[in-house]
Amino acid sequence: MKEIITKENVTRCAQDASDYIVSLIKFVVARAKDFSVLDFALLKLCLVSFGLYIGSKFAEFFKKFRFVLLISFFISYVYMLWRIFIRED
């Protein structure tokens, strides 16, 4: 049976998604309060390396460093996931 798309259904789904995102942001911010300087440095490395990797798709200079950028992003991203969601202080 198909559910009829109504304004109320869309509003309810949007509110549920908004509530979930807000709770996820609160969780991540609470976990980030315990970050050390090294953790913030690795977070910045993660974001910068991902940005450079995306940019390397368009710039000739970074094409030779694409693999290094991808590896540095992957390692820092896995560390950040572990630090935020798995590690208990």
C-alpha cells in the first residue's frame, strides 16, 4: 500500500530528520570538548587533505600528489571517527 504524500507527512519527516541532525551535532560537540591540540590538528589535516584531494581533480599541480592526499585524508578521517564515536575517555 502506498502512502499518500501530504504536507503533514513531509513536515513530520522533515522534523524527524531535523531532530536527528540536532542530536548528532550535540553528540559530536560534546565529544569534541575533550579534544586535545593533536586531535584538532588531525581534524584540520583531515579537512584540508580532503579539500586538496577534491581540488586535485581540477588542478594539474596536485595531480601527482593525489594518492598522498587521499591516504592522509583516509587515515585522519578514520582516526576522527574512532576518536568521536568509539573511544571512551
